[in-house]
Amino acid sequence: MLAARNPVSLHHRIVAGGQRRRCVGGSERNRGRTQGRHFTQALESLWRHTPRIHPPSAAAAAAGGGANPSWQPPVLENAAFEEYYKVQQIVRKEEWDAFMSVLRKPLPATFRINASCQFYKDICSKLENDFRRSLESEVSNEYGEDAIRPLPWYPGNLAWHLNFSRKELRKNLALESFHEFLKHESDVGNITRQEAVSMVPPLFLNVQPDHHILDLCAAPGSKTFQLLEMIHQSKESGLLPGGLVMANDINVQRCDLLIHNTKRMCTANLIVTNHEAQNFPNCSLAKDYSEVYKDTCKLQRLEFDRVLCDVPCSGDGTIRKGHDMWRKWNSGMGNQLHLLQVNIAMRGIALLKVGGRMVYSTCSMNPVENEAVVAELLRRSGNSVELLDVSCELPELVRRPGLSTWKVKDRGSWFQTHDDVPHDRKTVVLPSMFPSSDITEESHAGCGDFEMNTDNRSSFSRNCNVEETRKINHDMDGVSIGSTKNLDCTSNIMNSKFPLHRCMRIVPHDQNSGAFFIAVLHKLAPLNGSQIQGTKIQHTLGKDRIEQLHKEPQPEARPYETILTRQHNNVLEVDDDAELLGRRQNLNMDNGTSKDKNSTEVEMVFNDVESGREESGDRMKKLQKQSRWKGVDPVLFFKDEVVIKSIRSFFGIKESFSLEGHLVTRSTDNARRMYYISKSVKEIVELNEQVGEQLKIASLGVKMFERHRSKDGCSCAYRLSYEGLSLLLPYISKRILYASPVDFHRLLQYRTINFAHFVDSRFGEEAASLMPGCCVVVLVEGNIMLYVQRLKEPLDDNVGFKNISGHKNADSILKDPMTIAIVCWRGKGTMNVMVSPPDRKDLLERMAYRFGIKASTEEDEKFYPKVNGFDQGS
């Protein structure tokens, strides 16, 4: 029988074990406080959530030795789901059966090729010439003739559709090699495995390389990666685009996932932040809107050319890949999220530049989360925002117009207008959930009425876990919305007069996909004070509940609050009849007065900047090496000119590549790693410093240099990072070796090779002549067949680097974006590769595809022994 567990005693044993380690070797001293805290929290969470194991009953033991009953497939039925969407008429009656039939089928797998990666042409060629042909011959009977094909609506044939699901891809032996290919290419960032409809919203942003882009709800990061591809796709080798992507998410763990997924891009134009999207900071130095553009050389305010609002939603558009949705779905899920979605989107509009474009999207089919939100955005924004007609963009994408009429369901009852809602539910079922007849004639004249529910052509999808969504749902019990007080609720008109037909719905049975909703908004003028005031939310909670909430820890601790950055946010939490729905922050923004009413968009949030600057100045000087955010390392500019000069001199970095002012570190005492940031990111970091670190920056830039621990007497304390090598390579003039394909291949395969064991003796001699330290080895293509024939023979004097690369000079090789190079360490008698295993595997496969060089045999491995355990000083 299983002994009862005592979590306290086990916890004490673990702590005692940590104390013993500290006494013996001191290894625990290197454990960060954050890591230790997370470890303790993980233990507590384990005991709190792990179910207690009970011994099997006698009946169960007699039946089958304690085995569980036979597994039953999930029930793909939900009567409430079918009734709800039949009433909403999201598809025609005659296609309802086809719609439901597709929803019950597995979702086909899709992926996207990273067009900015170095080897995307190789990947496209391999897909077209190898896998497409082989899969058609092997699995065509089971999955159809087009088992793998490019999506016709995605530009450049970079997105691919598979006729089998991800589960079938894992289980089918005939697809094993293709599955391994996808996993490997995804690990190194060459492809992104992403749902087809999830690729659509970034395409409607019309991104340019110099755009500043905000992804408000970014995790897990597939769309962020897609946006990064867009700004990098047209850049020249060695030059950074002028734009940037700022990716934000409210959850710390999801931010970690976001950083992990975007790290594969190796970009200096990314900032990851951790904020509530509806309360994303302004970061403004300007007192009014007229001052924002006075100093064109200095960033005055944080605003963006493009904003992606892929908001949290009920997620029923992903029902094909999340079968739990059939069991969990209820009509209240969309109602609970409606106001949060409106507030996030309004915050996105406020942060959008005039003339900029914002995409609002959900993976929900619910009009309360879709058309109702867009209608409320248009009503609040007035003449400042218009809903764009993008029907001419991506013409091959099958889509349907948005709904113009819908109903709201609450506690089993249907309502056509807010007047029909019982008095005790009017603060839960909001006026903004209904089709609105309140419209500004100037901005939407001639739109007319659109009753198109029976002729819709499209619907959308986003990866959104229902349980995670519930953690941030905002309840509407006891909430009065000041922004809706002017809404005309006396009319019984059920059709919205806003041009909601310009929205896009993607439905699953049109092109065998998930469901999605997309709306493209264009900002015509700054929001005025009353429009921003419309986002204010007032809670009426009981005294006991408020006292209880004040005792709870806040999600974002702010130990270094200053007048400059203080915002009066009341974080409250309310209970729903069914469950705890989450937290809502109250945006109490002072209106203020201004001669130009449009200028209040900037002025309201920072009307106390000047008064607080003097008082906060002394305090900020003391805290310049501390992060304002608890548990987050500060972002510090690396200003040690001596170290920077030694790095530039050691690697021969040209003056045209600016290091000063572009290197940042997250360490307050010893800069172990240095990250390189673009000019656009640098301006954001400088602005953030001036406004008191309002941005909670979780990650930024690309790792360029790392402090080494070698004792070989290297004159430079830092080595290159492989992540930043592609950016720096065209500007390096020293510490470069040029290797033949065979020697380059052996370096990758064995990681460590003695100088005397290189096939090209000249390469070994050049490596031995280098001073110890970090270096770069560049692959030079040549007569590969000659090397293959002489794998174990020393090369004569006539075959060397000069003959191989005589048609190119060194500069042209380094500037060529297709050039392959790796970071190595020249040790005492060996050359050591400093590349991660996934990247080494990727390079080996590229060489096998390009040159036909396969892995060496066991006999070759004996001749060139592999050295385990890399040591920089070997």
C-alpha cells in the first residue's frame, strides 16, 4: 500500500539538501533568487494540484488488476453550441451539415518557411523536389493526390498545407522522415509550425521594413515571428531594418515561451515586454500632441505604425484541434471577454500613429467577441478611426463578410436589444454587445444597412487555451460603463449601421481550416479626451470583497514607484456566479483641458511629467543600476570604452559598424553577456529610461558577445556569439579562417580537431599560427569532388584556399548573405566549434544537400577521434 506523503517533511529534506550543497561545494550560491523562488513555488504548486493516489478498489482489482476502463473517443457534440450558432446564422441553413461535419474532423497540419533565413531556398527546393514527390507516391491513396501543397493565398509559396493532422504525422511510419524534417527545421527557426488561419492577420498589416510594430497579445509568438520575417525580408546583408517589433504578453510564463520561440530569429529589432495589454504604457515625454514631432531626432512618445490585436477569446474557432472545447463551450464565454477585448483594442488604437493600421482578430466565431467589439471601437473612436475594405487584398483567400445583426444570450435567454435585458443583468449584458444604431454620419455616410448573415464567406483561429483565458476573463457583475451612457438603447433596430460587412470571417469548411475573424482599422486622427475617457471602468464591490483583494499580492510589483511613472490603477477582482473570472485594472485618466482637443491623448496620461521630474531625478540616479520591476533584470547600456575598443581591435571590426550605444547588458555588476540592439530599439530603451522605466522589458536584442573563462592568455575578455555572427560577419577583418567543405564538415561533425588532422594542411597551419582565442571559420565552396576523392590523403601544394576561392575576394565572401560561417575557439592545440547541437545538425544537413558530403564512417572516426566535453582552453 502506498505510504501517505507529507509535503512539509519532503520540502524540508529538499531545503536541507540545498544547504548541504552550499556547505560542500558552494554551487547553490550561483542560484539566482528568482530561480530559487520559482523552485519553491513549483514545489508548493505540485503538492497543491497533484491528486492523491488511492489504492485500487477490490472490484477494480478483480476486473483487471486496477487498470482503467477502456478508453473512449471524445464526444464531439454540444447541443448548446449548435443552437447558439444556428440562431446567429453564421452560415446558411443548407450548408450547416457540411459546416458541422468539418468541425468534427482533425485539423490539417500547416507550416510556414522563414523567408529571411539563410537556407530558405534549400528548404523550398527540398519540399518541391523531394518530399512532395515522395509523399504523393507513398500516401496519395490515403491522403489524396495533393498530400502536401503550398497555400495559394500566402505570398511566395512560403506557407504549406498538409492533408493530414499533426497526430497522423506523428503516428504514420510513411511520414516519419518528413516529420523529423519538420521538427528539426522548426527547432533552428527555418520553419514555423502554425495554423493556416493564424498566418492571415499579419498579412493585412501591410508591413514595411521601417515600421514600428506592436503585438499586444503576442504569446506564443508565431505571429510575432511572422512580423519579424516581414521587416527583415528585404534588408541588405549586414544592414538592419529601420523598424522593430515590440511583442507583449501579460503572463510571465507565456513571455518565456514567446522569448524562446522568437530567439530562433536572432534579431536585434525585437523587444519583449510583460504588461496588461489594456494598460500598456504610453511612455511619453511630450506634454501635448503638437510636441511629439517637434524634435525629429529624438523619440518623444511611444507609438506604432502597425498594431496587431490578436486578443484573448473563447477560442471556439480552434475546436478542430482542441476537442475539450466541445465539452467546455458555453454561450457565456464570449460575454465574459467582450469588455476586455474592447479595452485592449482601444488601447491599441491609442498607441497607433495617425495614418497607421491596426488588425483586430480572434479565433472565435462569436459575434459578441467579433462584430460587436468592432462596432464599439468605431462608436467610441468617432471620426478618428475607419474600418477598411480589404477585399482586394489576398484575393485567393476565401473569406466571408462580417455579420450585421446578431443576438445576445444570457442565462438561457435570448435578447435582441439591451432594453430587453432584465434590470439585474444590465451591468453584465452590456449595451455594446448588441448591434448599435448610433453612428456618426460624417465618418460612415452612405454605409447603409447590411443584412448579410446568410451569405458569409469566412472565419478565423488562434491558439488560445480555455483555461488560460479564464484566468484573465473580466466579469461584468456590478460594473457600470461610463462610455455607454450616450448609447441609444431605446431603438429596436437589430441591424448595425456600421460597415461591418468589411470585416472578414473565415469558416472551416470553405478551405479546410480553422475559424477566424479579422477586422482592419485605419487611424485618421488622434483620439480626443472623451474617447479615451470612454475606456474608464468603475466597479461597485462590497466592502469585504475589496478588503480581501487589497490583501492579495499584485501581479506586477513596483518597488521603485516615482511621481513620474505613477498611475492610479485600482486592481480589483470580482466573482461570477460560476467561477472566478480574473482581474480588471481601472484606467483613471484625468481629462485636462487643451486648446487643441486632439492633444489630450498625450497630455492626459503625463500631465504631471514636469512637476515630478525634479523630485524623481535624485531617486532615479540611485536606481539606475536597479530594475524598477521586481524579478526582472535591468536593461543597462554597456559604456566601458576600454572593453569595446579591445573587442573592436581584436576582431578587426570596422568603424562603419557601430558598437557604442548599441550594446546592452542585463547584469548590474559583471557584464557576462552583451546584446546588440538596432537604432530603433535603442531609441525605445532611451525613452524608457527617461520616463522612469515604465516598460517592463523581458528581453531585447541579439546576443553578440559573451565573456569567456579561458586562461590561455587571450587579450580580449569576450568571445563572439553564433547568434549574432550573421550580423557582424561583413564587418570583421581579423581572426578569420577559410575552410574547404571537407574540413568545415569535419569541424561540425567532431566539434574538436587537432591542427594536424585537417585535410587541408594549409588550413591547419593557419589555425596554429593564430593567437589563442575566439575566431571565425568561413566555408569556401570549391572543387568538392577532388576533396571527396582525397578524404585521407594530404593535399599537394596546388590545392589550397587560393585556388578554391580565387574567383572571389574576402570582402565579397563575407558580405554574401549565403556565406556559411561558424564561431570557433583556437585552443592550445585544437580548433573547437562553438555552435549549439541543433545548429550544427542544421549545417551538416545543408552541406550534405549542397555538396553531397555524408557523415564519415566508423573508420574515419577512429582516424579523427572525437573529443568529448568541450573546453575553451584545450
